[in-house]
Amino acid sequence: MSAGNEDVDINEAFDDILFGEEIGEKTGFAEGYKDGRTQLSEPYHLGYHRASQVAAQLGFYSGVLEYNLKANLFPEKVIDLANKLQGDIENFPKHNSDSIDILKLLEDIKLKYSRICSLAKIKFTYPEQEKLDF
């Protein structure tokens, strides 16, 4: 035996061999948990930038709607739709919630905006559209 192993009890050595898989699992979990906790900044920044892009897009839609409503440029049949969409944009969730599907709401707003532009025969597409989708 080597000098470092003289203090090890034979029963502990056999227990280590017997429970080696469980020890390895606990060690692996502890290391993975530690690594996961230190790597939280990347998802945070991805979410932050995506939220900024969504806010810019909703702000653009809101600005186009507000301008056309105030200047009375929308046909009569589009005014109600534009007011409803303006309300949807204003009521868009500011915080993420498990009970609300934000992506579906955003997609609905995009479709309603496209419909309004089509009915009003105007072409106001978001200039940064190709940069938004991942």
C-alpha cells in the first residue's frame, strides 16, 4: 500500500466501490448545477435583446396606426380594426407569464396589422423585419 492510502478503512473502500455509480451521479449533478448557474448570462442577454426587438416592432405598428388614425387616412371600414389593434398593442404583456402565450399574441398582432394595411391599401412594413426573426 502507498502512504496516502493507509488511513482508509477497508469498509469505506468497499462502500466506495459498491456505491461508485451513486457517487459519480451526485458529483456529476453538482458540477452540472454549478456550471448551469454560472452560464445564466447568455440566455438573459438573448431574452433581453429579443424583447427589445419585439418592443420596437410593436412601437412601429402603434406609430403607424396612431398617425393614420389621427390624420383620418384610414377608410371607414378599417378604423374599428385599427382601434382594436391599437388596444391589443397597448395591452401586450410587459412581463412573461406561463399562462400567456406571448409569441401567439405577437403573431396575431402581426396578422391584424397586415390585414389593416391590406384593407387600407397602404404599405407600411417594418423596416427591420429581416433582422427580427432568428
